[in-house]
Amino acid sequence: MGAWALQIATLAPVRVDWPGWTQVLQTLTFRAGFNSAGVVLAATVLGIAGGTVGTFALLRQRALMSDALAHATLPGIGAAYLIAVALGATGKSLPGLLAGATVTGIIGVLTVHAITRHTRLKEDAAIAAVLSVFFGAGVVLLSYIQRLPTGTQGGLNHFIYGQPAAMSLRDAALIGGAAHGAIAVAAVLLKELRAVCFDDRFAAAIGLRVFAIDLVVMGLVVLVTVIGLQAVGLMLVVSLLVVPPATARFWTDNLTRMTILSGVIGGLSGYIGASASAVLQDLPAGAVIVLTGGTFFVVSMLISPRRGVIHHAVRLATQRAAVARDHFLRGAYEVLEIRGVKPGDEAGGGFTLHEIKPGRTIGLGTRVLAAWLVRRGLLERGSAAGAAKNWALTARGHSEALRLTRNHRLWEEYLVTHAEVAPSHVDRSADRVEHALSATLVRELEEALRQQGRLPMEFATAPASVHPMGGARARAHLDAAGGGSA
Amino acid sequence: MSEPLRQFVVADLTPMVGAVLASVACALLGNFLVLRRLSLMGDAISHAVLPGLVAAFLVAGSRATGVMFLGAAGAGLLTVIAVEALRRLTRIETGAAMGVVFSVMFALGVLMMKRAEGLENVDLDIDCVLNGQLELLFWAVPSSEPLLSAAGWRGFPPQVLTLLVVCAVCVAAVAVFFKELRLVSFDAGLATSLGYPAGMISAGLMVLVAGAVVASFQAVGSILVIAMLVCPPATARMLTDRLGRQVSISVAIAVVDAVVGYLLATRGPGLLGDEGGAVSAAGMMAVVSGGVLGMAVLGAPVHGVIARHARRWKLAREIAEEDILAMLYRIWEQRGAVGTLGVGDAVEALGGGHAARVAVKRLVRAGKVEWRDGAGADGGGGAGRSRGAVALTDAGGREARSLVRTHRLWETYLVEKVGLRSDHVHCTAMELEHHTTAQMRSELAPEGAAPAIDPQGKAIPPA
């Protein structure tokens, strides 16, 4: 996408009259004329309202319902215009058009609800059908209006793509006021909304009327969608409700914080987008508002410390490295064990990387891993056994390997006795779970093994394995290497 | 070729063929989207191809159908991948992931389009992409040339040819991979364990959807393409349970939607007195497809809303009839003689409602009960006939006896075989008695082995 944008930027040498800093500063501080200040303010409050209401819509899984709702407003806008013209008015008054939009929008939502509830069709099909059919009806009406002698439907098109610059101050006041109302309702009902979002059965059990609260959420969604039409257009209004809460979700698990954060992100998107559109006359504000929100989303997705992609990748890599290290050390221990080398024996303590690999999933390049272990002081190069067997565990490496092997075998023991896994099957299962064995559990299992006489009293060695050591492949390899049991 | 016919072929038949092809291609694939609950993926794709279209146009500098097709299909695939990646990496719900992806993509498209408008010779029109310009797909042939000549062919709209190819590919793909698509749609897990590459099949389906959506742009526009994807299959789903039949029905409906929608849009205003008027054909197609879906939702023979309510109503009424007969039988049992039951009492005992009142009237009409001016039987409910009382006739008595017998046999069964306590079985038996066939009844009480008394000590009436 980035490459594309770059290419397009070079291919489309559109002359933009870049504004001076003073103009940018004036717009951002609401001093660039009364009208543009009103529009930027309205877009900001609208963004806050969208983010706040969207949080509850998202958590109640109504995110895409608002898309159906937005598209379903188009026939209402067309019909309201026609009615106003028939009554002799200009048809361009915002309250009238928004009233029409509200009516068909609500009809659309109720239709989705009725189809989902009373037929075998699922919600996705109902939303898609309502969205496109209502929009189709709107397109038919607009194509009719366009041919009217009085018809300059140009203004109506603004509702599809959004054109906040076309907003009058009165429109901005209406939108801003309604948005304040939506925020106020959400704030007053925060406790109820929270209960319903997290656990609607619990909410019902403590006496809340879940249906009524859902209705409030839907009502707020309708309100934000309808007043958002002129600013961002019906195609994109859904993003006012979806993008900020989805972004806030990356940063917190606390609903109150999420609501506030989502409102802030929505407000910032509205503020930056509308300002940009006011400064650069040609920029479609709705799209800029959405893209600003989209940028917040992408950045959060990457860098969020709890759910971010980068954090996730780092954690995954760390974990894989730790697992690979454990498996390497244990592999080394087992090679020595099969050979009968006692800890502290200088002679025969060497091994090659090829001896460790067979039959074991290490998960990283063995050579890279070996180099890393040398740096950590667990492994050393060169030993008395000669150049062929040029790796050996250090004393620390040996005790670490012993600990890991014990853990592994204790897990195997656990799986055989408690999970009833066959001894021939436990090796790989233990591989997966051994990294999470708690200290208490280790002690209990040790006790069990000691009673069976399989755990030597001194802790210098690991318990005997529950299965024959070394896969057939491993043994063949050891034999071929001349390193069979001593 | 006569002039009016030629006129029809050039100006109407060609766009209509385009509409039908687009409609059929979308409906075919839509069947699998609707089944897999992925309808909104079609929505997301059709929104998100906008930046792909503009990018292709800006890079190639032409509106050549092939280039636009590639750009849009690329954007469509990107959408599918992005939604899936978001869902997996960040565990946000699919709906929100789609909402974020397609609104951002669409916003990007709008922005790029706005910049592109600054260029010279740009006839990329956002309205055209969104709303479709079916009417512009006419056969541009000079009136001097015959249609079926080299010069005539040159004027044939290339979009219709693209649609023809895409539609053929969709038909072929669905025909060849029908088994695989069906399996993956109903049980992706089973498909995987049987060795079918479920992921590959899904990806292939998405590629086809993106292709069909993009090819259909010129005809119906990006939003209305969703109607074509979802409405015919949803309509067919209301009408049948078999996937094969559903696919064929959806194709037939798609053809009807396209033709009727086109004709209504171009001829409809004329019929209403608006000479030479026309409204958006693509919009009208969507409206027609929605209307057909609405009719199916209401009137489908088995799954329709009306049929379902009628079935439920009939069941409620039949149960009410049987309950009233059983009540009368129990009264007869207590008194040892035919007794009367106030209609108001009966309705109240059945929890009120219209079904109970209708049940009384139907029982009278069927000759199973008769009106009596029963003294003291007045329940005091309602006006008119509901103040009256009814008593069993001979025919009704036989049926009532059989019902009560079934009830008590069930109670015996529930206590003896299921091991319920005798004071817990009445309600269950009340439900079961209405759904007991003659065969079940005979198995409940084998010949000669029928007990005479039920667990509560009441006599079980003879058959």
C-alpha cells in the first residue's frame, strides 16, 4: 500500500496550494474564520461521540449494523427531499433530510433484526441484503431527482461521500449539539451499558432491562450515524463507530478507560481530518478523518504493549529461543547419558552438533544456537576428546541440562500416571509442556519417583526415563559415529 | 433486421445481457458466501476495490478493462488477507476487522480519486463506480453498419465481453468444484480431515468473488453488486434445503431480477406517464432483488414467515382442541355423566388466547362437542358465545377417551420405565400426548398387557 501511494504521488503531480503555517495554526486553534471553526469543532465532537458510542456497539457486536444503517439512510434522504419539494420548500434543509434519513435507517435496522429473528437467514446475509437493497432504492430516487426540473441534487451527493465544508454554521451547531447529547447519554448510562456489554445474562439477573439498554445503544448508533452523514458520508460513517474503539482495544482492558480513549481517538481523528480539509480545500474531509483514525489503528496495532503485533512477535521469538535452548541442552545431556559419561568426567564429555539433532525438534539453527549458548557460558568449544567432538557443556551448562532433563522426565512421569498417556507417546507431549512446570509440582513428582526407587537420593542425576532412550535414528547415528554406549 | 428490433438489440438487449451475466456470476458465488456467513466479505471487497481501481488507472494511465480488473482484484485479495490477518494477529472480531479494513481502503480510494481528478483526460467517475452505469453499456455501432460485421463488433461494449468470460469462469469453477465447495461450506473441518485443502478452496472462492465483483462494476456498481451476491442466494435458501437446487434457483432468480429491474427502470417511468424518463437501472435491479427476497421471506412454502406462523398457529389450535376434549372427559369421569364446561373456563385454563376460542368453535363444527345452556357452568369470561358451555358428543367422547388413555399410558411409562416420580410426570405427559401416533400408543400398551390404573391411581380408559 505504501509503495502504491508513493507511486501515485509521483504519477499525480497535482498542484496543491500548500497553506502557510499561520493558516494551519489558525485553523487548528479555531481562529480561521467563524465557519471553519464551527465545522472543525462539530467534527471533533462528532468524533468523540462516535468513539464513545462505538465502544458499546463494538462490545455488543453491532459494529457492522451501523453500516447497514448508514446505507439505509439514502432512500430517506431522497424521499425527504422529494416531499419537501412537493411541499414547496427548497428541500435542502438539513433537519428535514436527516429526519428522513433517520426514518429509513431505523426501518433498515428493524428489517435486519426481523430477518435474523424470524427466518433461517443469518445476520450477515440480512445486513448485506438490507444495505444494498436500501442503497439501491436510494440510487433510484436520486436518479429520479436528478431529472427533475428543479432538481439540483448535487447537495444530496454530499451525504454519500461527506462534505463538511458544505456545512453551514447552523448545521454544525445541530450536529455538535446532537453529538453532545449522545455523549451525555452514554456517560449517564455507563454502569448499565458496562454490565450489559460484559455479561448480558448477569445484567438481566440483577434486574437490568437488557433489551431496553440494547435499544439505547442502537438509538445512539442511529443518532451518530445520521449526524455523521454530512461530515463523513454514508459510505464511511461506520468507521467513526468502529475504528476508534478497535484502536482503543489495543491499549486497555478496562471499559471506562477504553471508552474514554476511544472518544479521544475519535475526537482527534475528527479534529485533524476536518482541519486538514479546511486548510486544503480539495481534500475530502470524510476520507481524511477515516484515514487519520486508520493511522491511529495501524500504529496501535504495531506498537501496543499488550496486544501489539511487534510485542507479540518478540514474545514469540523469545519463547522459541528459550525452548530451543532447553531442547539443545537436554539433547546434550542425553547423548552423554547414553554414552555413560558421568558429570565431571573430562574424557568423553565432547559431542558434535550432529549427535544432538536427530529425533529432536530444536526449532532454531543448531549452529546459531550453539554460538549463543557459548556466549551465555553454558557451552564451550574444544575438548580433550579431539577435534571431531568439539563441543562440551560447561559446569553450569551441565547442571542446567540436568535440571531440564529432570523436569522433562518428571513431566513424562506425570503424563503417564495422571494423564494416562502411553510411555512410548510421552516424549513429544512433554516437550511441549515441560517449560511450564511449577516448583511445587516438581517436588511432588520427585517424591513419587523416589518412592518408586527411580529417583536417586542425591540430586546429581536425573531420574531414569520412562521410555527407551534415544530414538532408533538417534542410536543408529551414535553407533555410526562410533560413540555408542561405553 | 427490422429497425425497432435493431434498436432494441443495440440500446436495450446489450446492457440487459451485461446485467444478467453480472447477476448470474455473483449469484452463483453468493450461494457459498451466504452459507459460510461471509456475505459481508462481499461487502468489504466491493468497498475496498476502489483504491485498486484508481491505482491501476494511475499506474497504467488507461481505463483498459484488463488493467482495471487486475488492480481491483489485487485490492480485493488484499482486503481478504488483511481481514484474516487482523483477526488472527489481534483477535478482534471479524465484523470489526472488516469494518476497519474496508472503511480505510475506501477512504484511501476516495482520496486517491480526488487527487486523480486533478489530472487531465480523467473520466474516472466515482458515481459510476459506486452506482454503476448500466445504461452506458449500449452497442456503439453506427446506424449505417450491420451489427454482425467487423465494424459492428468493434462497437460492442468490452465490459459485456469481460462479464461473459468471468461468468463462464464462475460457472465452470462451480460446476467442477461443486463437491469441494459444498463440503467446505458445510464442514470445513471434515473437508480438511478428508484431505481437501479447505484453505485453498476458500482462497479460490474469494479470488472468484473478487473477480466477479470487479467485472460487475460497470454493470451494477460496487454497492449494488452486494445485492446481486446476497439477495438471489438468500431467496433460494428460503425456498429449498438442497444446495444443488439452491444454486439453480438462485441463478434463475438472478436472471429474473436483472431483466425485470432493467425493464422497470427504463420502461417503468414511461408507463407512469413520464415519457422518455428513466431511473437508475442498477438501483432498480437491487430493489427488485430485495422485493423478491422479501416475498420469499414472507411467503416461502416451508421456511417463510407466514408458513411458519401458520404452522405454529395450527399446532396451538390442535393442542387446544385436544386439551378441551380431555378436560370434558375428566369432568365426565368425575360426575359419571356427561358434564358441561364453560367456554370462559376452558379458555382461562388454556392460558387464554385466540387459539382456544377458535378451538371451541371448530370442535362444535366437527360435531365433537355441542352447545349446552349449562346452569352454573358460566365462566364469566368474555361476551357472546364464550359465556356458553359445551358438552361432549358421542364422537367427541371416543376421541377424548383415547386422549386421556394416551396421557395416562405416558404417565405410567414415565414412572415405570424412565423412573420419574409420580407427581412429576403430569406436565411431561401433557406435552407428549399431543404428539403420539397410533403406533406409539400401541407400543406404550402392548396387547393385553395394558395396566388398568395409572401411577396416580386413576383408571386408564380402554382403547
